[in-house]
Amino acid sequence: MAHGFGSGLSFFYRNVDYLLDSGSVGRVILVDWLGMGGSARPPCWESPVRSVFSNRARGRGRRRRRRRPGPISFCDSEFSPSSAIDFFLDPFDDMLRDEGLFDVGSEPLWLVGHSLGGYLVGRYAMRIHDDRVGRSSSSPNVTKIVMASPVGFRPLPPPPRERISSMSTSPTALRLVDALWSANLTPQAIVRVMGPTRGKYAVRRALGGRIPHLDGPELDLLAEYLYHVTVAPPSGEYAMNSLMEPGSSEEDGSVGVYALEPLGDGAMAGAISRSRERSPSLSTLESIKVLFGDGDWMAFHEPEARREMGRIRTECGVRSAVHIVPRAGHHLYLDNPESFGRHIVED
């Protein structure tokens, strides 16, 4: 199980017992992505930082645009979105290998990821299936993938300069987000500047606001944990700037976060399909599930997720579907842990 942006493995504390007691799971491995949680924090030049002083364009093809200068980040790792993905997936791959999950006849592996973690496990599925990767002749025995409220299915809309309206006419909130994003100003950086007293208060207040059913000692412990993983040395948090982009769609007016290399638009289906055509006996993937909460702010990715799951069913013969978890927002694993757990263990 892999957490989302700015989070850590301990956020799955409500899910472990359910999964182990289900009789369907032999063990649960919780993962902190490199540069996040309790994992190692590589320095900025080894992290997926995109400096605001870099004159290189971001993204691909016609969607590239220059970033405005700003005072926050003085380091440029020169990571492309693909390199930033590898920053997380290379050590993840090594960890699975160390756990013996690459061995012949190894136990079936279910990958569960939330938000950014959902995006990354989706990219990992593409990595082990795509014939262009060529990293290894072996791969883990992945049979199920569950992406919980994942970012990254919907392709990035064209940048403002290619629209009739410019960013100067966009909503104030979106212009503010774009400016902060351009400056590599992460939420973690703000908490660090606030200091221990105000920082802990801000984290507890934000956590209680996002997950209002948490209270008392449970909220206190989770807020304390989140504060410490937040103020640890900056590293993987810069994935926000290297992998994703804020944007708004003229098509339906939705505003949100998009991946620079999306999972949708045929990307996942294409990778899996190519692998099955090349080596049908080596593909172990049996099912893919995408979950959103019924009050999930990330649900603007749901329509494209449904289209991509349809492509995977049709083109790859893999069971795939999108499900809505009731009484849940973006943190559906905490909002409705029983329903979340059932979706993991059931086919």
C-alpha cells in the first residue's frame, strides 16, 4: 500500500487489520515513497525539483511553456516528468526485489495506491508491461491493482496561452495556485517556515478540516505524525512541480491537478496490450480497480478513468472498473475503511 503526496504509510492504520483478517491477504507491506514519509530524503539535485530559474520548457510538444522566475527554489535537478517517475519507481522496484517478490513462483502481489500513490502504481503497471522499458527480464507477480482517488487520468488541458482567455482572466484562486506552483512553494515549505508551535497547530487544523470525523487522541496522534513527516528535509515533495500541473478545462469548467504524463487517453491500455501481444503467458495482471469517494474533489478524473478501464477490458481482456465509495471524500481509506477494504479484497 502506497500513500499520496505529503502523506506517509501510517495513514493506512485503519486498513491493515481489516485486510489481514479478511483471509484474502497473507501480509501487508506499507511503503513510504523515496523522499517522503520516513524514507531517505535525497538532496534537491537528486530529487524531482524543477527550478523556477530554469529556462527549459516543461511538458511535451505544444503544451510546453516557460515558468516564471521566483525566489523559492535555487536547485534544478533537470528531471523530466519521466525521470521524476523513475525517481520513485526505481527504489520501489528495488524494494519489491529485496522482499523476494521477483523470485520465480513468488506470491501474488496486489498494489494499492492513494492519490499520487495511485498514479505511481498505475505507472508501475505500465512499466512492467511496456516493451519499451527494457529494464529487466523479470517482474513481480502483480495480479491486482487498486488506485484510490488517483491523480493523473485526465490529460492536461492546453496551457492558458493557447486558449482564447489568458491566465490573467482566470479565477483569482487558480492564478494564485499557478503562481505558487511556479515557485516550487510546497505546503511543507510553508509549515517549516511557521515553526513548531504554529506549524503543529496549522497541520492539526488542516487535518481536522479535511477529515472532520477524526477527533480526540486519534486526531492528535495523526496530526503529530503528519507534522514530523511534513517538516523533514524537502525532497520528494517537489514531485508536485515535476509530475503535475494545476489547470482548468474549458470543456466542463473543472479545476484541478493534472499529470504531465497521464494514465488515460489510452496510455495504460496501450502498455498492457503491447505486453500481452508480445508475451501473453507472462502477463499476470487479472484486475484493475479505480476508486473515488462520493464527495471526492479528485473525481473530475472519473470520466477519463472509466474510459480507460473500458479500453483495458476491451483491448487487454483484464477485469477493470471504476467504483464509488459511499460516505467518503478524497481520503476514502479513512472515511469509509470497511468499504475501501472490501473493494480491495473482492474481485
